[in-house]
Amino acid sequence: MGYGGQRMAEAGMELKYDLASQAIMGFAEVVKHIGFFKALYRNTVAEFEYQPPDCLVVIDYPGFNMQIMKRAQLLGIPVVWYISPQVWAWKKGRIFVIARNAKKVLVILPFEERIYKHLGVDCTYVGHPLLDQIARTEIKGTYKSDMVIVLMPGSRAQEIGRHMQTMIDVARGIREKYPDAHFVIPCVDEEREAQVKAAASGFPIETTIGNTYELLSAARFCLVASGTATVETTLFKVPMIVMYKTSPLTYMLARMLVKVAHIGMVNLLAGKRIVPEFVQGEATAAKILPEALDLISDGPRREQMLADLQVVCDSLGGPGASARAAEQVLAVMKAEAHG
């Protein structure tokens, strides 16, 4: 049992609360919802005391999970942290909190294991779960056009609100040079699809729900909001540009707190900027469009990016992350039972 979304419920979890529907990003946005998180914390602690689990698996979502993990540890509940907070980017002190309270840390990026083990944390690199999803997906070749352009504004309402206008303006510029271009936006559900269509302002664009990998398999180019979608695009080796906009307050705080050279996970994995990034005030159609046109056309720039994306894909290995993570959780539970 636990908190998550409908897809976790479909996989067999007793869904105590649909946390996915309340997905919130950004410093300012979290402050606005602080009452919700406090109530959720109290309810979770009450659940632990009434019916303590054999093991608590916290997945990402560090702002909430860091607090829940500490209370679980005090109650004698073993904790496995799956998908580590980005301690290498900001709030590096969190790694010490995790070390004190988690029995095991499971990471999905190869360089993260070295960071944790250097501090003596019991940590295992299990691989990236997206490789499992892709391996399970049957690609039917639905999209036949040679000029499929994918726009990925993000899965959250606030991301779509901030990114769509710029993405549509870039799409208009691409269409001027490539009149046969077919623009598609994958959406997570009908609510987000309706938001995307309303924001497209009459621009001829197709939307699809739950068909992202089919779409990426046919894509010529992607304009993608920073996040998990950049890894998915990388795994399909699609030339891309990464962009991101957030509230002015969140951006200002991020500039002060986040210490990474790149925002795109593909560039972090590569250890260098192989994909252009446009953030906040730089994320304009006037600046993005020339780069997009350069990557869509055949030429040395496109060929170099394809080669770089292949190197990143090779560094992530193959499928099996989910099974390896499950084995590690069961091993912790077995050790506790015999402890």
C-alpha cells in the first residue's frame, strides 16, 4: 500500500492517496501548498503507528520523503530510498540525512553510486527504469511521416502553461521552412490534453495520450522541457533542444542553490553540453528556432549529436532496473526479519 498514482494502483498497490495528481514543482509552488503537505505528513505518521509496514520504500519526492523517512526510522521501520534526490546538484547535506535514516539507497544514474559509497552509504546502482518501460513497449510504426516534430512541454499543468506558447512559436517557424512537418504533443491524460489544445491557439497540432514511445521512435526532432522526458528522448536517440521556464522566485532561488553545469539530464550524463539548453529569459522562440532548424536538417551538427546520444545510451546499460530494485528491497526485508 502507499501513495502514488493510478498507474501504481493498476500495478496492484492499495492506493491510500493519489499523490501523483498533486504533483508540485518549484520553491514558491511548494510554499503555497504547505498545509496540504503537513496534513499528509500527519496522516502518514498515524498510518505508520496504526499499521507499521515491513519496509518503507520512498521514491524520489525528497521534500516530503525526507521527513517521512526520519519518522519511519524512529519507529523502527526499515527504509529503502529508490531514485535518489539530486544531492550532487543542491542541498548536498541531504546525503547525510539519508545515510543516517535509510537502510539502503538505490540509484538509477551510474555516477550516483560513487557519491554515496564514498561516504560509506549502503548504495546500489540498479540501472534506469525507463529502459524497462521501453523494452516492454511494442513499436507499431504508427507515424509514417519523415518530418515528425515532437513538442514535450511537461506533464504538469504549470509547465504546460509556461512552455506552450514558446513551443508553438518555434513550431510556426519550423513549418515555414518545412511545410510538411507533422507536429505532435504526447499528453499524460485527457485533462492535460485539453490544456495543450487550448494553448495551441488554432495551430495544427496532433495530441496523443500514452503513446510517447511510439512517437519518439518516429521523431525527427524534439523540443522538450527539462525532466524525465529528456532521458526518454535520449534513449530513442532523437536530436533535441531542452528548455525550461519557472516562476521568477523559483528561478532566483534555484540560481542561488543549484550547483550544476547543466539542467538537462542528458548533458549531466554526458559530462558536457551535447544538447542546447534555454532557460528562463533565454527560452524564447527567437533564440531556439535557429538551433532547431540546424538540428532538423542533415549536416555535421545533427550527426555529432546522434553520436553523442549513442554514447550516453551505452552508459546506461540495459533493462532490468525494476527487478534489481525489487530484489534489493526484498533483501532488506529478509535481513530485518532475521535481524
